[in-house]
Amino acid sequence: MKVLITGSNGLLGQKLLHKLREDDSVELVATSIGVNRVSQKTGYKYISLDVTNKKEVERVILAQKPHVVINTAAMTNVDLCEDMKSECDALNINAVKYLADSCKKIDAHLIHISTDFIFDGENGPYSEDDKPNPLSYYGLSKLKSEQLLQAHSVNWTILRTIIVFGVGENLSKGNIVLWAKDALAKGDSLSIIDDQFRAPTLAEDLADICILAAKKEAFGVFNASGKEIMSIYELVERIAKHYGNSTDNLNKISTSTLKQKALRPPKTGFILEKSQRELGYNPHSFEECLTLLIQSNLILKLFFSFNLNK
């Protein structure tokens, strides 16, 4: 099976790259805009690809002829999407159409990553069949990309996820779990919202369900998050307790005090029964994720140390 990843320089893209490059049954093509920022260069082909360029997408997909395309490229900064709507549309909607059109030409299966932000958060946790009602332009753009695929004749899978976290290299953006871990270790005073509830997702778990969907060529919408719903405050509190940090400097605040440009859904979370039943998805507990985070960081440090001393 030949698999092409978009956004391979991002967190999820890196996790997919590392897992698939070691799978003897997979021929892997990794793509991202610009140079390859992943240190391990063997076991796959890398191609620079701007997914917002229709001609580039068509050229690369038709030349490589993958059986499956996993689209991890997206504009995910929720507030930035409010200010940069055209750029958001280009990456979150138009690029999906270009990928779908090109995949259709070679009968490739397209796996697309979506979000809990397509919901308003009034009735979470959500099943795959619940009615979307996005509060932000980011959520709207991801909903439009879903609707585009659902109306398209390409073979597609939509995987909806929530707060993806993990360790990667040369990432262009951080994630709340690593930020909280570092801030707690320093003893910083942290003001954390306690009125938003999410199911944080380890990047390795999300990569696993992508691969499960790819190998099964599963059709339809599947929830792909962590299995535990918690407030953002509880998330940070559990990080502190897991790593042996004090919670004395944690302060609860409400979302309204942040004055964020984009509205956020108060409570999301996903019902995972369909993904577990049909795909065999089995995400780790949050505490297991935090342990794996340390292991991933150690492996990354060992790799860099080895290469520096070669």
C-alpha cells in the first residue's frame, strides 16, 4: 500500500511518518511546504508540496499515485482564522477540494482530519451523527470541508479530533500539554479556565486511528479523540500531579475573562463507540499519555545526541 501524507512537518504528520516508515507493507511519501524538518530521512520519499496550489497538488498526486492520502495540513489557530479568513479557506477548504479531485482521478482514498469545533458545545459529548453548529470561523471552515467531502464522489474518511498534543521536532506551534508541563515545572503562576471541557488526544493515538482507517479504507465519519473528558483546569491539574509538581499556583478563571476573538464551545468530547467497534481504536488514558510523552521526549533527545556524536 502506498500512502501519501500532507503536512508531514506538523505534529500528527511526524507521528504518521515515524510509524509508517517502519511498516514494511507501506511505501511512504511525505509532503509538506518547504524543506523536510524531520531529522530521520530514510524509509520514505519527501516532496515539498503547497496544498493550496491546485496544480501542485494534481501534479504530485498523479505522479505518485498513492492508494491512500492522509491530509493533516490545516490552519488550526482559532483566533487567527477570524482575522485571516481567506488564508483559512485556502488551507482548510480549497486544499481539501484539490486533494479530493486529484484522489478521485486515481481512485485513491482520502483521509481528512476534522475537529470538535464544528459543534457549539451545548450538548457534548457528541456522536458522529449529531448536528454541527460551529461558533467560530475555524469551526465553520472545517465543517465546510466535511460537507465538501460528503458531497464528493471520492472515497473518503473524516476523523474528528480534539486538542492534539505530543512531542515533535522543529514544530511551528506548541500545544497546551507541553506548555503546562514546562510552566508547572518552573513554578509559574497559572490562570486556567475551568468552564471549557475537552477530551485531549495524544498525537500517537490519532496517528494510530489514521493508519487503521487507511488499512481498512473505512468510509464515513469517525470520532478520534482521547477517551476522557475534563475541564482545561483539570487537565493542567492532572499534569501537575502526574509529574510531581505543586498545584498551589493554579488559579481558576472563566473563559469570558480571556476576551478571545473567536468563541469556543463550552463542552465537547466525543462518543468513541463507533471508532472502537469498526476500526479497533483504543486510545490511552490521559495518565498513560503523560508517561508516553516523557518516553517520546527521551527518544527524541537520544536521537539528536546520537547524530551529534556520529
